[in-house]
Amino acid sequence: MAKSADQWFAEYGESHRNPTNKAIHWIAVPVIFISVIGLIWSIPTPAAFDRAPYLNWGTLGLAIATLWYIRLSLPLGIGMAIFSIIAASLVAAFESTGLMPVWGMSLILFVVMWVLQFIGHHIEGKKPSFFKDLQFLLIGPAWLMGFIYRSLGIRY
């Protein structure tokens, strides 16, 4: 039987109670999400992808992740789809600057944010949840979205 969003969030929350760790997650989780998009975005695509603007492995990955979120909860899926569009737009905007390759900036952000995450979990005294189940890598951003929804009185 599939877990509900609340069940995932409760399990994820067990290792995210310390205020410092939670604060780190509010910064690091969205940046890691965006950096993963940037890394996947940078994988060369077949010529057939050229027919559609912004069709690349990163946007395909976001589409698949959005389906996973929708299966978890339609309202959360909608919120995560909106966040995904914003995240992809940020990657595309950075790419257009030409300052450095998207994969390079994404890799730097990914490493720095994971160092922060591990510092937060050291402070918390608990391992990151994804050591138990890789699906928690998708739950982290939705867990934050759940906080936003609850603060706005939106049911998920």
C-alpha cells in the first residue's frame, strides 16, 4: 500500500526536528533540487529534442518527478509543478548568461548544499532520510511545500 503524503512527511520529519537543521533545509533543499535539474539539463540530448524549446533531460526528469508528486497528492503535485517551472526557468536564465557552464555551477551548488545538509544532520544527530529510502530525495522538497500549504490553509 502506498504511503500518504502525511505518512511520508511524518517519517521525514523524524530526522528534521532541530531548528538549525530545519533552517538549513529551507535553503539547501530547493537549491539542491535546482542544481540536480541543472546537472541533468546539461546531459547532451538527441537531435530530435531540438524540435521543442527547452526539451532536455532536465525537463523530462521534472515531468516524471511531477507525475510522482501528483500520485502522492494532486495539490502537492500542482505546487511542485509550479516550483519545477520556476526552477527550470532559473536554470535556463543562468544558461543564457554564459558565465559558466550550467553543469559547473550546478555541481558547485550541489556539493556546497550537501555539505550544509550533512552539517545540519550532524547538529540534529540523525542521518539523512534518504539513507533509508531514496524516495526521500523527492520528499524533501514536498515536505517544504507541505509547510507552505499548511501555513496558507491549503489541504493536500
